[in-house]
Amino acid sequence: MVADKRSPRDGRVIENVGTYNPQTDPSTVTLKQDRVEHWIEKGAKPTPTVLKLMKTQSLDADGKPVAVK
């Protein structure tokens, strides 16, 4: 989710850019890569946890796909 850092933790959300379900085996992560990249270009800063989720989806810290070797 994209939210203003000045908003309360459970406050207003600007946009939902993906989902995470830890109760499946393995955990399910879906991200809208184009929207993640858009918000990062606009100045959004992903939290350390979100960076880990992005990495599981082969995205770098800028939201761009990482070439898998």
C-alpha cells in the first residue's frame, strides 16, 4: 500500500499496489510492478519489509525488474 508517512499507521491509503498472504505455503506475494515503479519515481520510499517482498518478485529498490541469472 502507498500511504503518506504523516498518516496514522491504520490511516488513509493512497493506493493498493499489491498483496501479501503469509498463510499460504509458500507465501503469496503479488505486486503491480508498474505502479510500484511509478510511486518510487514520485519519491516513495519502501520500508525494509517491502524491499524484501520486492526482492522475492525480482524487483530492485527502484521497482524495476532484476535480470535473473
